[in-house]
Amino acid sequence: MNTAFKKSICRFFAVALITLPFQTGQAAMIGTDQVASAAMVQGDRTLVLNHLSRSQTASAFQAMGLDAQEASDRVAGMTDAEVGSLAGQINAVPAGGDGLVALVLVVFFIWYFAFRR
Amino acid sequence: MDSNPLLWCRRVRLTAGALLLLGGFSGCASLVPQTMGLRDTWPADVAVRSENTEVPFFPQQEYQCGPAALATTLVNAGTAVSPEELLKLVYLPERKGSLQVEMLAAPRHYSLVSYQLAPRFDALLQEVAAGNPVIVLQDIGVGPFTDWHYAVVVGFDYPAGELFLRSGETRRLAIPFTIFEYTWQRSNYWAMVTLPPGRIPASAGEKDYLAAISAMDRVGKPAASVLAYSTFLQRWPGNVGASVGLANRHYALGALADAEATLQRAAAHHPDSVPVLNNMAQVLSDLGRNEEALALVERAARPEGSPYAEAVRETRALVLQRMGKDR
């Protein structure tokens, strides 16, 4: 395969990535997000990155026990900034679940009674 | 698990003990700076006592304080939903818990606006005093251990020094301001409310609340977006983002006349706004008024280096094409 051909395939995918998921059927109306979000429009690069981080986040959710539909539903409800805040650190951000109290209590009591004097 | 209220009390006492001990070394004020701040300045227009006793209660199932807390505020906002139903939106089996962004994202699927509060006691108290239950993220682990937990603040009694929470399996947990802040500050004072689209949070700021609405706009019902933007514009009439949002919703629903009226009002405040000009051109063109549309889109094309240049070019091409067809 020659490079020109490869390049044109790459171009095709880049364009598809940019346009397909964002085709809203709203003709040339400027989108609400573009105006309302503090980030404003930063060009196609941002769109591609957003799309990538959305699908990455969805896959990360799948890896954490959700099915594909649930994962994409959850990501759909998030803003670009929120998706960005998760990118690559779903394991690092707090997950409120309150499951460790018993263990913590045991450790704490040991500490309390063993070391208080 | 936070099942036993007795355990909680004991833990609160232990935490208090640990606090005192630490306080002796580092000075109490630095441990709970916001509680100390309240002593000097209580937020204006907030009563010292307030409680919304109508807020429902969903005792938490294993690890599932996220869905339980969320169901509490969603049902309070008039949405029929159960914690079990919310599991699929806000629970990660692998993490045995719910992430903050999931908590913010889930209510939007029910056409409610989730608003993250400013990380301050006064914002929290303002919301609670206005009757809005507030979801908070606490770290109730002791010492070096973290143990994240969502609870819902429904009231407070400052003279008695207590806040009232729907928490875990406790319907009305009374917790001192100091202990509460100690557990709450580790989440950087994370708090949120979920409100129907026609109700602006008591502590809402213009920019943040607009972002909250447009986030709901992604997945909520169109009618909810229309209501949210309209209510927003009553409070902040000059906001161009909300006007464009409202007009886009009208446009998507096929209400071209409403879209035009909304954009006309926005143009009165912002005659040179490119999004307003461009979108109005699109609407007028759809209404068959291509001459007017062309004039607007030419004005929209004027600013150099506008981030909307591409959209304006497309609109202009469309208008010209339609004019060609008409002739």
C-alpha cells in the first residue's frame, strides 16, 4: 500500500470521527454547548479529543463491570469537562460507597487500645 | 457499612476524640476553618434554624449510598424513581461505589438540573434553608483511612450546633458542624443539588448555572430545556448563551417563530453576537426570508478569526443556494 492511499484512509477516518457523532441535523445552527461552555470552540482538534475521551471513558466503565449500553448512557449524560476529569483516572477519583467502615473500625480500635498510653 | 446508628455515634465520638488530640497540636481553627468562619460571619438572609422534614428517606443497601442519596433528592424534586433504578446510572461494581461525575450526570436523564455548589458552608446552608436537600460527599474514614460516603443534608440548627442528614440507614442523623466539616472537607467540600428545570438553586451563579442547564440539555426532555432556559433568562435576561440555547431548543422542536423571537430579544442585548446573527439567519432562511437572512449572515461573517467562522460560511452557502433556487 502506498502512503498516499494510507493518508487518504486516515483523512477519511479523521473526518468521519469529527463529523459523524456530531451530526445533529440542525443545519448550520451554532450549538448551545459551543456558546454556553466556558471552553468555547477550540476547533476540530477538541472535537476529536472529546470524542476519543468519551469512548475511552465508556470502555473504562465497561472494564469496571458495566455493559456497553449502560456505559455509553452514563457518558452521554456528562459534559466534556466532566468526561475530561475522568480521563485516565477512574480508579483514582473518590467513589462514594461506604464499604470499609468495619475494617477501619477494627484497625482504629487496635491503634486506640494498643497505643493510647 | 454504615448500618448501625450506634456505631456511627461511637465513631463520631472517636473522631471527636481524635480531633481534640489533633487540635491540641495544630490549633482547632485550622482543622475546621469554615465552621470557625461561621462564628464570625453567619451568611446573610439565612435563618439559624431550618429543616425540610418532607424530604423522603431511602435506607442504603450495601455500598449503595450513591443511589440512595440521589433517589432522596430526585424524589424530593418530584421524579418517581427508586434507588434500584438508579443503580444502572450511578454505581460502579468494580469500585463498589459511585463517582461524583456520575452523581451529577444521572439526574439529567430525568430532565432535572444538577448543580454543583460552591465549596463553602454558606452555599450549603443557603440551599438547605431554601428547602433544597443537598447531597454531600464525606470521607468518614478514621485517621489515614478514606471511606467515601454520600449523604443528604436536609436541615441544621446552628444554636444547637448540629446539621441533620439522611445518611446510610439513619433517617435523621444529627451531626455537629465541626465533625461534619471534618468529614466534608476531604472531598474539597463537594456538594450538589438536583432541582426541577423551573427552579433556580438559591446559591446559583450565572455562569455555573447556565453550564448546568446546558449539560441537562444534552440528554433531558426538550420541554425541560425550554423551561430551564426561559426561567434562567427571567433572572439573567442579557445572557447570550441561554438565549442561543433556548432558540436552538425551539428550533429543534420546529417552533421557528419562537426561535426567532428569542434571538431578536438576544440581539437587542448583543447586536453583534456572531452566534445570534448566524442562528437567526438560519431561522429566517427556514422561514423563507432569505434576503433578511443574507444581510444577517454577512454581518456574522465580518469579525476576523471568529471561532464560528466555519458555521457562518455554511449558513451563508445555504442561504445563497436557497436564493438561487427561489429565482
